[in-house]
Amino acid sequence: MRQGSIPGAHGRVRPLSLLGDPVLHAPCAEVTDFGPELAALVEDLFATMYAAHGVGLAANQIGEPLRIFVYDCPDDDDVRHVGHVVNPRLVETDGVVVRGPEGCLSLPGLEAGTERHDHAVVEGFTVTGDPVTVHGTGFFARCLQHEYDHLEGRLYVDRLTGWRRRRVLRRAARASWSGR
Ligand SMILES: [Zn+2]
């Protein structure tokens, strides 16, 4: 992405992968080619995230099983964080564990109280291969942990137990987008 350009302005809005699609339920592969196709994928991720009014999006949510995610997300102090991370590693989570409402573009219209650490640090690379470190607190820390989970083949529903898990899965099964 060129400096000064609006993320996603050159991207294509792609169809979203939904709960049950195998691409969402398996770990993604490391990115090894930092060429123009990767930059185009980041643009598509931004374009698709903005079109769906999301705050984060992982590549497997548009059917590309690669370790990359994008975000445009506020933290609890209303500071806006915009960026992307290639081959992210979640190197630190600490602070209190907070249960808060969490949704996902792969389960449209649903949300559930999900436990996340209040602080998270992700290390990875930009599309041009430069190292990057992202610190998040509050809602943005939640976003980083959520997107990182996607690349490991996990959805927020996989972190739920008991009635919270049963309720969101029941609502997903009944949803208009559900294949069942
Ligand atoms: Zn998600």
C-alpha cells in the first residue's frame, strides 16, 4: 500500500467465508511470497472489511488460507488503529480477562460474551516484509486476539462453553445464511 493511499481503495470486495466452511476451521499457511499478489490481497481484505462494516478481517474469511489479517478498530479510549500484519505471532497477552460482546463477519448478525485478555502484542511483517509490532488494549486487544485465532483455524464460538456456546450455535443454525 502506498503511503497516503486509502486502504482498500484499489481492492475488490470478495465473498465472505461463513461458519462451517472448512477454510475457517484449519490453520492458515505462512506467507512466503511478499510480491504484488500479497499487496493485492491486503487491498481486497480492506475493501471487503469496509463493505461489511467490520473492524478486522483475516484472509481465510475471504477463502485465502494465508497468515494475514487487517484491522480498522478503535480501542477503549476511542483511538483508531488501522493496519495489517503478515505472519503474525501473538507474543504477549496479559492484564485482566474481560468478557465482552464479540461478533464475526463469518457469523453475520450474531454475537456472544467472549473472554479475552485486555492487553495483547502481535509481531509480524508488513506486505513489503518489514517487521512490525502492534500493541492493543481493550476492544483493540480483543480484535487482535480474534483475528489471530482465525489464522489458527479458531472462531470465537470455539472459546465459548456452556449455554453461551449452545445459544450462539443454535442461532447460527437458524440464521438465513446458514447452509442447513
Ligand atoms: Zn471473525
